[in-house]
Amino acid sequence: MMRILTVIGARPQFIKASVVSRAIQTEEAIEEIIVHTGQHFDANMSDVFFNQLDIPRPHYQLDIHGGGHGSMTGRMLEKLEAVMLEEKPDRVLVYGDTNSTLAGALAGAKLRIPVAHVEAGLRSFNRNMPEEINRILTDQVSDLLFCPTSSAVGNLEQEGFRNRLARVVQVGDVMQDAALFFAEHARCPKEVSVPGEFILATLHRAENTDDAGRLSSLVNALNQVHKNIAPVILPLHPRTRAAIQELGLDIKIKTIDPVGYLEMLWLLAHCGLVMTDSGGLQKEAFFFGRACVTLRDQTEWVELVEIGANQLVGADAVAIFEAVKRHYGRNVEDNNSLYGGGDASVRIVETLIEEAQ
Ligand code: UDP
């Protein structure tokens, strides 16, 4: 029996882990121990995903959130080490690029427990993003690197991973598995009275919320788009809500509380365009045939920019307005199998079993 200790803590990790945990449950040879760090803790940022996506209840709830990055990561590291010493897993499994990812990987690596990283190799090449630091360091200490795309594999090759003992495998993107698996359960958010046409927006990257100039320009752009192109619906991340309030910005679009994943899938299926600074949303727009206008200066999902499905616009209000006007209502064809086609989670579990033999 192989024992895998999974560390999750933030919204996108619950969604990614849901499909891998589902695949693990079909294998008698694997026992999964789930640790929730507590990084995201609001009911609508955490519990809703466990309920909707049928994720097994975490065995450990560490309840760690808030504070600076160092403080949060350090507290997680300390508690995760204790859990790992207690549970003695054969492998640690981490997802994405949050502080929970880095703490899990580092705790495992220091105890010489092999670490597997789902969503390895992504790079924005912008070290001002906390996520970029987390990705680079997590990849460095991982033994098994599950890449979603060929560009992620290419990034690791550039960093010399070919010559190391670590194993790099391109498995596809677990977020495509999740979107395909749950699409038929999509449902309209209760705050949305079935609208006509609309644009779906999300906004929460620190580079946008923690920069007053960028945030006010983005709010201005959203207001202009809402008034002149199509109504904008924005499920508002708690960090963004706090930043908008603090700056006293006048946001005139339809903001709603963060929604569950099934509501998000409904919004994706019915919108005419996605505007976002989220990593996950850029691909989900593509899975649903929608164009995406990305409110950042770089993206890790470069293949979507290359095929014209996604346009990077940064925070400039004029550039954003022009891009939305150009892409609104456009259908994007997903005929490239860029993200593996929906079997990434199965391939991950197969590889974990293979490695244990
Ligand atoms: N998401 C959600 N409800 C929301 C906003 C986002 O379920 O109100 C989902 C979204 O569909 C995607 C994931 O959360 O699957 C993305 O997470 P987020 O944007 O927080 O993180 P990122 O992908 O940028 O790391």
C-alpha cells in the first residue's frame, strides 16, 4: 500500500485535487491522507468546493492563514513537518504555486520524502509575483514533476532538469479534467437572474490588487466595458473587495460573492468573453470556447496567446477596452489538444503507481 500525503489550501488547489483524489480512490494500492493548510478558509473559498466536488474530508486542518508570506509559509512548514513525521507517507503531493505548495514541498524534501508537483514547469518570468517564487522553489525540490503543457516541459529543460534525477512527465492539465467532468452539473448562481449577454470577470492577483494605480485603472476599465459593451459580472475575491474598499473606488459593474465551481462553470458556458488575471480562468475560457482578455503583463499559459485565444493587456484602460471590443462574442476553437484532453489525473495516478514499483 502506497501512502500519499496531499497538501492543499487554496481555491484552485481544491479544484485540481478533486479530480486526482477521485482517480486515487479507484486504486486500491493507494491511500491518500489530505492536509488542508487553511490558507483559504471562508465557506465560499473552501467548504463549497469540498461539498460540490465531493472531495474527501481532510484528515488534518492546520488552520493557518494571514500574516506575511514568510510567516504563513513558516507556520505551515512547522506543522506540516510534524504531520509528515507522524504519518510517514511514501510521497508528498502538492499542487500549483501557493504558499501551501512551497511549504508542503519543502517539508517533504527536508524529510527526504519524494515530492510530486502537479502543475510543474510553469513560469511567468516575473519574480515580483509571489507565485513565481513558489513555483521555482517547489520544482527545484520535487522528484516527480507533472507538467500540464509542452511549454512547461520546455521551461524545465531550460533550467537543466534533463540532467537531474528528477523525472519530468507531461500529463496534461487537471483543470481540463475538472471542467469536463463537472460541466454537466453547471448551475446558475443565485445572485444572477438569468441575464442576456454578459462578460465574466475575475480579479485577485496581488500585482493588481496591491497596486493602487493598477487597481483604479482596472476598475475604470471594467466600468467602461460594463457601460459601453456588455454587462460585467465579477465574483469578487475577498482580497480585491478589501482593496477596492480601502481605496474608495467606485465600481459600477455587477459584483457578487465568490461562487462555487459549478456556478463558475455555468458563467463560463453562458458568457460572451472572459476578462481575468486568474491562471485557471484563462484556460477555462478556452475550454468553453470563449476568448479571454488577460489583465496581466505576462502569462504562464503562453500557448493560448500564440493561437490568438487570449490577449494580454495589462492594466491599461484603453488597451483593455479595445481588446474587449475586438474579442467580445468571438468563438474560440479548441481543436489543439493543448491541455491533454481530460485524462491528466489518470496519467498522474498511473505514474505515481509506476514510480512506486
Ligand atoms: N473560481 C470559482 N469561483 C470563483 C472564482 C474562481 O470556483 O468565484 C474557480 C475558477 O473557475 C478556477 C479556479 O477557481 O477553476 C481559479 O482559481 P483562482 O482564480 O483563485 O486562482 P488561479 O487560477 O489564478 O491560481
